[in-house]
Amino acid sequence: MSVEAAFSSPSKLELRDSPQVARNALADGFAVRIGRWAEQTGATPVDISFLTHAARELALAACDGHVCLPLRELSGTTPQAARHALLASGAAIEAGSRMLPAAAWPLVIDGERLYLRYFFDLETRLAASLAALSAAPPADAVPVERMRAVLDARFPPRPDAGPDWQKVAAALAFNRRLTIISGGPGTGKTTTVAAFIACLLELEPELRIALAAPTGKAAARMREAMAARARGLPESVRAKLPGEAHTIHRLLGATPEQGHFRHHAANPLALDLLVVDEASMLDLALAAALLDALPAHARLVLLGDKDQLAAVEAGAVFADLSAGWRFGEASAARLALLTGAPAGTLTQGSGEGQGATLIDSVVWLTESHRFRADSGIGRLAREINAGGGASALGWLKTSADPDVVWIGCEGIQSGAAGDAAAHEPRSWPSAAALTAMENAYAAYFAALRETPSGEPPSVRVARVFAAFERFRVLVAVHSGPCGLAAINAHLSAHARAALGLDLAAGPFWDGRPVIVLKNDPVTRLFNGDIGLCLNDAGGATRVYFPVADGGHRSLPPQRLPEHDTALALTVHKSQGSEFAEILLLLPGRPSRVLSRELLYTAITRATQRVTIAGVEPVFVAACAARGERFSGLGDKLLGQNL
């Protein structure tokens, strides 16, 4: 493998929750490799020494999901000295150099940022694609009068004089080929897009539309939500709505070769409008592949929540794009004409447009229709997003709101952040936390034990799935007593005991939930898909997965790609899912993966009840930590003079 390809595979970046020793080993190996590369090109020992130091820090940053590393972050030197030493080593080159396109330098310095060449090329390509898409008007111009008429039919007048931001978002999507809609749970993103699609189909009945999401679960939820919103539409429109939502990998046509797809710039997707839900999970490489495969005339609508966790792999594309919003005067005037909103209210933007990297393409939805103004989950989400850990904890501990519960453990002192999972206090997780998890799965175990007379197998599968999807345990880390492996092992043993199963039996016991960890086009299973192992009428075990029509398909457990038990999920893997209740288990000591984005993402997976089991200092520290990702995407877009 060439040095510039050392981090070109997403699998190389899945170390965010791994023990520190694994990250160090990867970083050390990369530094040695790049040092040897420089040595072969004639670099001096002094230059090689600094180069390997910088390469190691860049590798550690990549493991944490950063696309680049600001030169100021390189320890032991100034940005100016770092630039000089890296260029002198012969392993780095300045962006914009005439030699860059024809060269194979493994590192690139762009302004004040240091990149691995692979990430620099990806980010540059993505920025160019986004800039072109945002600047180009839709190919199918529709008269303003017709657009306003269909919008008015789908978005009735509001009693107040302020803008209907859902209507504004739909009008924006009419006028732009790139529309980015950010909003928290229940703010109406799917409702808005369903109404926009209905409007578009009334004007252009033959439009080819595709729905997609990064994971199978998110795609299934998107399909269900769109189907629910479609019930009030005319039959002529409803019949033309897309009946399926794809994972992005499936839409692009994933191949056995990592990162390669059947659809790309030379073989674009056959569609006119693509809507991507849960776009906060888009990493840099997948976003670039998606934009490459978009036809030149097509519209793209990205839906997501800018406050959620970024992708597991490198990049925070959606957060970069939706960090701020602003409409220019001409765009604001047109949107006002289409929606009836006062033009002055549409030109304010977010903090005078601060953070807006894509002018006239981004809109925020902030009014939640899921949580009441006094909702416990809603209040907790707001306090966490504001960084108010102490006040949120104080309210959690004293609140009589049954929607939010705190299970604490007193007397544990927090240590230094890092992978200290092996040294967590033995008293955590507490017996109360473990009991709460076990009790919450009681309804699922009861559904497994039920054997109604004459019940068809398909009915049992649907019934058991419905019971399982009501609750989930979410964890922040992989290792240690509060990590994914330990909690899944504990819950699996409890499940077998509760169901009266032989503890020595095989791994595919009746009721075991599994999550797919690797894309497998052959079985049409993709990373994040969740299935249930259930015995059929003859006693043979099959693994059932939901399909687009609302049913389920099954396959023998021996055909499963790489997988794990899914009684507990990491918060990252839960993105795109929704449960009535969740229990979030925090580790007993601080960890570098804990952040307010992680807490917010976890609690907003629930619609009815949230339980947080944690240690007080760890919770407060997580609320204070921002999950910042180093990236140059925003600056590259601003440089396009959008």
C-alpha cells in the first residue's frame, strides 16, 4: 500500500473508540512508512525527524475523524516553522503548486492546514461539486404563479405573521438544485420534503425521484415516514411517490472493492431528484462519491441535524454545510413572493449569516412538533446543546418528569480523559443501571415467549420486531465494563436465562438481535442493518431483516456477513433510528469520544422516555466538550465566492 493510501479506506478510520494502544500503533506505523518514503527521496535526518512527528499527529487526527490538521496543532513548533520543515522534507507540497496535479506527494499544505493527499483531493473535489450544484439553477424552470399555487395548497396560511419555515424550505428546493435542511427531531423535515415532492409531481408528473439514507435503518424510517405523510395526498400524486428508500451504498451500487461503486461521473444515477435523510452521517468519501454520481441536471436535497454526531469516518460534511444560513436579497425576495413571508425576515440569516458557507442553499427548521415546549426530552436536549451540563444534571436529579430519568453512582472520581476503560471503578455500571436495562427488555422477552395458537410465522416476526424496536441500550464506547462488548455479553446472558435457553447453545439463539458490520452486496445487507434470529415453524433458525414493502426477508445465519449482537448499540450506530425509550450508559471515567453531540444524538433517538446512567463529573464534562472536526470544506466553499 502506498503511503498516500494508508488512510484511504474507511476501515482504517474505525478506531475512535479503540484502546489508545491501537491508535498509537497505527499512527506509529504510518509515521515510519512516510519517514522511509522521505529517506528514499534524499531528505535529511533533521527533516525526517520532524516529518515523522507531524505524520504521527496527522494519523492520530485522522483516527479521530479529522480531515486535516491545522499547522498550529503540531506540537513543539510554530506554523511557519512547521511549514518550512515539511516542505524541506520533500514529502509535502503546497496546494496550488503547478507540480501538484502530476505529483504524488503524500502530504499537502493548504493555507494553514496539513492534509493527507487522499483527503485533500476528496475535499477539493467535493467542494467543487457542491459549488457547481449550488450555483446552477434548476433545469426545469416553473412559472412563479404555478409554484405559489401548489405551495399554498400544501402549506395553509399560518395564524401568526412570521415565516412558515417549512414552506420556505420547500420553496427554496423549488428554486435551487442544492437544498440543505437542518432541524432537530420533530421539526418537520420529512413533512416538508414530502409536501415539496407532492408539489413537484403536480407540476412534473414524470419526475424520477429517489430516497436514500446512510444506513438501512435510516432508509426504512424514511420510507415509513414518507408513506405516512403521503396518506393525505391525492391518489394521482401518491401513486407517483417513490415506494422505497435505499441505503446510499445500495443506491450507488457498492462493489466488493472498498469505496468503488457502479454509479459515478461516467455512469450517473438515473434520477431527477435525490433526497438524502440523516445526512449528518455522510463522511467525506461517501459524500464525494454521491455528488460524483449525481446527474448534471438533478436536484439534491440533504436532510439532517447539524447538532448530531458526525460520521464515524473522516469528515463532518453536513455540519460544515449547515453551520449557518443566509439568503441574498434576490433570493429572499423570490422566497417571500412564493411563501408570503415578509422579505425582511428572510434576510437575517443565522447571526447575520455567520458560518454560512453556501448562500441561498441552507435553511434551519427549529420548531419541534414532537416534543412539547415543556417536554423533558426537549428541555434536556436544549440544555445539552447549550453546554449546560451542571444545570442539566441538577434538573435531571430533581425532576419529577417521568420522561427523563437519571441513574447515578456516587463516590467515583473522574480521571484523565482517554481510553481508561480498563481502569474503570468496579462499582460501575451499578446494579441499578444493569437492572434497568434488563427490565426494559422484559416486554421483548414476553413477545418471544408468546405462542398464539395458529399464528402465521410472518405475524410472529412482525410482532416480535415491533416489541424489540421499542427500546434500546446505547453506549458511548466499545471496551471496558460500560462498553459495547461487555453490555451485549451481559444482556445476552440475561436474555437466555429469561427465555429459558441453554447457555451452552449456539450463538444464533431464538430472539438474538444482530447488526451487520460490513457491506455485503451479495446478500444485499449493509453496515448498520439490524435483524432478528428467530426459529421458523420447523425449529430452524433464520435471520429476518425488514424490507421496503413493510415485510421481512430471511436468510440462514451462516450467510450473515460480519455482525455483532445488537441488544446494545453504540450511539454512532443508533443514528437514523428511533425508539420509544432508550437507556444511555456512560463510562465511569471521561473519554475523548464523549461530547455534547454524542449526548444529544443519544437522547433524541427516544420519543417517549430517556434514562441516563452515569457518573456526575463524566456527564458534566461531556456536555462541555464539543465534537469539533478539523476540515477545510467551509473555507473551500467560501473561496468559490458563493
